[in-house]
Amino acid sequence: MAVATASRVLSGSDHPVSARTRAKVLAAAAKLEYSPSALARAMVSPHSGLVGVLVSDIVNPYFAVIARGVDDVATRAGYVTMLSNVDRRTDTEIGRLRAMRDYRAAGVIFAGSGYVDDPRTPDLVKAVSRAREEGIRAVSLADRDLGCPTITVDNRAAAHDITDHLVSLCHRRIAFIEGPPGMTVTQHRRDGFLAAMSTAGLAEGAHCVPGGFDFEAGHAAAVRLMARPPLPDAVLAANDEVAVGALSALRQAGIDVPGEISVAGINDLRVAQHVGLTTVSLPLYEMGSMAARHIVESAQGEDAGDSATTTLSHRLITRETTARRTSTA
Amino acid sequence: MAVATASRVLSGSDHPVSARTRAKVLAAAAKLEYSPSALARAMVSPHSGLVGVLVSDIVNPYFAVIARGVDDVATRAGYVTMLSNVDRRTDTEIGRLRAMRDYRAAGVIFAGSGYVDDPRTPDLVKAVSRAREEGIRAVSLADRDLGCPTITVDNRAAAHDITDHLVSLCHRRIAFIEGPPGMTVTQHRRDGFLAAMSTAGLAEGAHCVPGGFDFEAGHAAAVRLMARPPLPDAVLAANDEVAVGALSALRQAGIDVPGEISVAGINDLRVAQHVGLTTVSLPLYEMGSMAARHIVESAQGEDAGDSATTTLSHRLITRETTARRTSTA
DNA sequence: CAAGTTGGGGAAAACGTTTCCCGGATTCTG
DNA sequence: CAGAATCCGGGAAACGTTTTCCCCAACTTG
């Protein structure tokens, strides 16, 4: 028996093999508990069967959900997921992309957003472009043009929609706790908030305060807000964690939410359900799974659409932290 | 120039190469933007430079923190992390282990706990043993003997300690919301609770109720508890999420925590800090990073201790959801 | 019965490294 | 100055697959 024969039956080639030989090979493979080396296989294949995902921090549930979406479809398709935390550093991103490129990943997914005017972004774009020339697929999952297919949501519209909701609840003076300074997603969400307020003729009532993306930022921002009366009618936070932080600070101070002030977030992570937070639901899992699906399908030759941008829809989720304004401030 | 020469200067061999030649190689490599194939390198190395981590669900922050610990040291050591979600299914675990074995991972880390009397565990143990024979290191991070080095905490002691704390606060009737039925960690934490209650002479006051590991389970358990008065003096939950769920149900029902009832959890995840939950802090990040360190060091030949079990210490964290009992029930 | 056809299987190349072995050139040593 | 030691660089094997090319045997058909 030659190795070629074994390979033919084990890897399901179209080259005909007699039933007898096939059985012999199968028996031998079973006895030896043989499992082909994915490495050697990768050497002769266009890719290694690895799918990479670059997240800012896997501990952040936002990214964990995306990663879960990626891994689920990757695994189902027979791939293995590679994960790297890049802490929002473009340099690190470039480095990890390179590492995954060295493994001839079928594709790499960029889950994180970037900074506006980041001087290193051009280098990343160049790195992505070179990786793609080598046959490594890339997908961006954020408001960031990496010169590759992008699957994202309209963060402006999301912020706009939830602001509209707050406005429809008769809130006139609304504070927006921003995300981390300089991030594209921060800008987009702020833009959406501001645009909605403007359109509602409430530009005067719009008040942006610096924040971040974590609980502490929301807590601190709310504390600062309370230190400088009058309190706004509502607080929109850049994301759910910030909203929960703000909520916590407000309630700690004895302020009734939503009685005296409404609070809303963006993302609809688990924590939002738990505290009954009004928010806008983003299809994070779908973004991850779609990105992975794009990669495995395109790796299978079924060339999916190229550098197109797919915008997934968001959905307003009203819960208990927002209510119609009743006070006559 | 021969490939061998290039390899020598690029991979830092001890074989001498003249400065002139070295410079030429370096220049050529720079011009070509050459980066060695990790795959080809893996073919001739004892391992591929990949480190695998098997988690139940990366969306669960418990595992996300572990994964983060793994990835941080793996990346620093020049490795790349592979991630797989196994949803607590031993079969899936076996399958993913096999996939990672096919990639000749330097090691695989089992982050999840198992079920008692799981009929498939012996198969997993066998699979681990075979993987180790092939030079693939394995580390277990839970109360589960996989025939490999184990880095874990003493869940019994953790539950015991926090129960002691509750008892020291004069709570006599304490309900314990259990983890998912059948899991080893569920059993251990329950054992610790029961033992502490017994030792305190409070066996009568110990009341175990079925639960799970998520917010909903805690919420539901608390609702059931309230439906069947009298309310216990305190509730200890199998983990933080359950505790937060219970907390939420209790407060929703207008019950004052910690005034009327104390609530405590286990794990000390971010959510525990946010709601001010008394809990016991588990060194999750350290478990992940230690496991990864064990793997990379042992892969470098510095043979770390073998199948020894390392037990990391936990720490009681008292916050605002527990207080001394004042009511005269 | 001869020639063509087809089914089945083997040999070898290719993927890109690292490392072992060897030979030529240079330098040191006696 | 001869021999030996040293220094450098090249050739080739090995890692484990898949795939292409080729060949042989058996069967079919005229």
C-alpha cells in the first residue's frame, strides 16, 4: 500500500479506489488511530484551516460575543479559531496579523474599531492588502476601512434612533457620555446623538461629556454630571457598561431612574437585560458568524462578494431605565 | 546563497556566518519582506507554536478572563492562541483536542469543569494521555483529574470561607443556590457550604436549592425562595452571576439587601465589583497565565513539574451586599 | 485474438523550513 | 612551510501530506 492510496481514501479524493483496498486502509487507519497532520496538509493547501480573530480584549463581552460567532461557524466548517487580544493598539494588530499570516490563516477578522487619524492605520491597511495578495482573506467588523470586506452596523443611526426614543419620551436636555476619546465609533455615536438632537430642535439641550467604554467611566461621568446641576432629563451612554456605571452612580445618589432621569445604552449585552436597561441591540453574534462564513465560503472557492460593506440592522430595545418625563422642570 | 545560510541568520542559529553574508541575507529578507512560514517551521519542530485553550463558552466572563491570561503569556512568548468553545460537552472537548493535536499544539488548556460520573470522561482522559505521548502538553484548570498538571483553586474552601463570613455576620439560616446539576464544581462548592454550616452547628439552617450558573437561574431561585417563606437570613450563590440574579429578584420584590437579607457570590468577576457584591476572588487570570507559562516553559525544555496539582489561593472580598443581621427573626 | 479502454495503484514532486554533514578556504601552530 | 585547526557556506535529508503523472492489469470490443 502506498501513501498515495491511503491519502486517496482518507481525504476523499475522486480517484477511484477498490472497495477491498479502501477497507484495508480504513482498518489500518482505525487501528493506528491515525489522524492526518493538519500542518503537513496545510503545507500543500492554499491555507491552513485556521481562522484568526483580532479583538481588543476578549474579557469585554462585546468582543466575546463576536468571537463566539466566529468560532461557532469556523468549528462547524472544520476550521480552528485563533484569537489575539490587541488592546486597541494598531501596532499590535499589525504584529498579530503577521503572526496569523505566517500560519497561512484562511482569513483574519478585525473585530475592533480604530482611532481617527491614527498614524499607523495606513500601515495596517498596507499589511492587510499584502496579506490579501497572499490569499489571506480579511474582514473588518467596525467603522474602519481596512480595504477589505466590512460587516458592521450603522453606529450613527443606532445612536440617532435611541436619541429619538429619548426625545419621544419628552426628554429635552440629554447628556451623552462619550466613548474613549479619538475612537471612530465614539465619533459616530456622538454624531448620531447630536444629529438627532439637532433635528429635534434640541441642539441646546445636547450635552456631551467625556467618558470611556467601561463601568468606571460611566460612574465617574454620572458623578460629574450630578456635581453640576441641573441634572439632565436623560443620559445616553456610549455603551451598556457605561450606562450601567452611570445608573449605579445615579441610584447610589438616591436619584430615581427612570423617575427623575432616564438612562440608555448601546449594544444590548447580557448586562443590559439584567439591569433592565433600555438600549439598542447590535447583531454582534451575527457579525462574527457572518465574517467567519464569508471567510470559509470564499476559501472554498465560492467567491463571496468582495470589498463590499454589509451593514446589519440594529434594533431599539426599551426596558425599565427609560420613561416618559413627568416632572415639570 | 543557499537556503541553509539564510535560515541560519534569520533563525539565529549558532552556526557561524560571516558579517558580510549575514548583511546580504538580512538585506534580501528586508527587501522581500520575508517572513518565515510558521507551518514549514512547525513541520520540523517538536511543536507548532500554537497553544490551545478549551472553554465552555467564551462569552462567560469567567472563561474570558482565563483566556486572556493564556493569550497574554502565549503572545509574549511568541506563540499564537487557539480557542474553542465546547459548551461543557465532553465529546466536543475530545473533538477539539483532536483538532488541536492535529496542529501539533505545544499544549492544550482545559479551562472548564466537568460532570461527576460523566461516562465520557475516561475517553477524554485517554485522549489527553495519547496527546501527551505525542509531546502535546496539557493543563487542567478545574476540579477534574485529566491525568495532567492541574492548576486550580480549592472550591470547597472558597465556599467554606464565604459561608464562615456569613455565619460571622450572625446569619443562621442560609440558602445556597447551587450550580448546574451534576457538575463537579457544583458539588465542591455545595460541600464547602454544607461543611461550614455543619461546623458552625447550623446544619439545620442550611438550605440548598437548585440553580445554575447564570443570571436567570439566580433570579428564578430567589423568586422560588420568596414564594416559600420564611426568607433565609442570607443567600450564597454558586457564582457571581447567580448572586446578581438573586439580588435583582430580591430588590425587585422590595426586599432590602443587605438590610433584610445578605447576598454573596463566588468568582469576583467585574459584575461583582459593579453591584458591590460580597464574594470570593478567584485568581482566574493567574490560572490562565500560569497554565500557558507551564506550557511554553516546558516546551522550551525547562521541564516544569509534571502532573502535580497547584492550588492557588482565593480571597474573601466583602462589599455592600452583606451585613450583620440585625432583625430578630 | 489483438487493440483499445478503463479501473486501480505506485512513484515522485512539491510545500518551506531546520539541521546534519561535508568540503573548501583561511588562519594558526610547530 | 607543512599540517592542523578553524571558519563559512553549500548540499541534502527530513517533516507528512496531496496531487500529478504514469504504468500495469484486466476487461471490452471489433
